[in-house]
Amino acid sequence: MAEVDEVIARRLESGVPLVGEVSRYIISAGGKRLRPALLLLTCGALGYTGAQRFNLAAVVEFIHTATLLHDDVVDESTLRRGRPTANESFGNPASVLVGDFLYSRAFQMMVDAGDMRIMQILADATNVIAEGEVLQLMNMHDASLDEAGYLRVIRSKTAKLFEASARLGAVLAQAPAGVEQACASYGQALGTAFQVIDDVLDYDGDAGEMGKNLGDDLREGKATLPLIAAMQRGTEEQRQIVREAIQSGSVGELERIVAIVHDTGALEVTRQAAAAEAHRAIEAAGQLPGNPFTAGLLQLAAQLLERRS
């Protein structure tokens, strides 16, 4: 990861000072660096030790960071990882344009790999992520969204880059098709579980630990799985309260809605959905060679269910 951070710092250089300033601001905010770590772990599990793994790990982090910059503008977010978002600090135009810079820089770095298969995986992933963003926008304030529709969004918007990160490790290692698919399945399942748990924490987390505002999803009119499950399991009165909050994007009834989510057992239902995805990831990782890197992948999936921030 230290090697990846060196690549990131070097490739953030730009002749335009604001580009580097905004880029460094959001990348230095911390973050879990899960996608680069996933790529490195997969490479290790399959025995690839070439320097290209550091380049591509930086690429997936740049793509992820670009999506965050754009997301925060679309969602009108003011807080990320415990400090003001880039759009709050630098304005919407700078955030959008620097996000574009990070996307284009990522594509420049992909070319360095000199492999059309790698280009295809990352180009396809970036396109699917963009589709997922638009799909989520279309679903805003839609209280009729069901679990299948919710999963379609997060598998596009969040899980796709996890999937691509794990698949890239297999491609770099020139692994057989079956192993590559196992890596991709692991990444998709892990990314899905990660987002489901993230949605749980919006109603069962600590704002200080999470570095975001609790209730943000509701304010944006997002029908996430805890709310979908609460509407399925609640009384007609409880369903109506949640439905109206999603449709209006109002957090005036947030305390009451949090209570409904807890009282209906919606959080447990959502955690069970995350657990199913984590177990799918563990099953996929079981197809990889037994070594400390594969053990790390297994541990990552298991620990995800204990995530509190």
C-alpha cells in the first residue's frame, strides 16, 4: 500500500494547482483503500509480483475518488470521512472538473499496462458505475423500490469496481478463466456486502465514528434496504411514515423512522442479506490457492460483518 500511495502522489501532479489541491484533499482524507487492497491481495493470492499491480491499484483508487467527487455534488453532501466534502470546501464546479481529471488520468495510467483486456475491464466497469449512478438518481424518492431494484443499483454503483479490482489481479497473474471468475465473484459479493452494511450504519451507526451525517440517505430520498425491509414488515401506519419520508426527503421524522427500522427487525433482515453476500465471497475465495493472501481475502469478508464505521 505504501508503494501504491507513492504512485498516487506522483500521478496527482498537474500543471494546474487547483487540480492537485482538490485531488490531494479528498485522497488524503483517509478512506479504507479497500479496492486497491483487494487488487493487491488477489495478485498475492495468485502469485503475481510485478510492479503493474501498484499502477492498477492506484487506477482503481482514482476511479473511486472521481465517483466520490461527483457523488457528493449530486447528493449535495457536506461531510465525508469526518470533514467537509470537496464540494463544500472548493465548490461544485471544481469538484466535478477534478473528478473528470481523475477519470482521465486513470485512463492514461491504464494505457501504461499495455493490455487491451485490462482496458476493457476498467472501461466496462466505469461505464456500469455511471449507469448505476443514473439509475439511483431515477430511483430517488421512489418508495415502491423493492430489494431487487435496490440490489441492481448497488451492484452497478458500488460492487462493480470491487469486482473489477479483484478480476484485474487474476488478469495480471494470467490465471485460468475459472479462477478469474472466482475472483470477480468474490469482488462483487464483497462490494455488495460492504454497501449493504453501509446502509445499515445510516440507521445504526455513530456519526462521529462514520464521519458522515446519519440520515443522509433518507434526506436524499434513497429507499435503502433497511427502509424497504421496514415497509415490508411494519404496520400500515409505519409503512406510511417511511413512505412519506422517502417521497419528501424529509428527516423531520428521523427519530421515529429509526425506531421503526429497529422495531420491525429491518436491521436484522438487512444484516442477514449482507451476511449472505459475505458468505458468497468466502465461498468464491475458497477456490483460490491456499496462502496468506487468500487468508487475508477470507478474513476481509468475515470482518465486514462486524463493521461499525
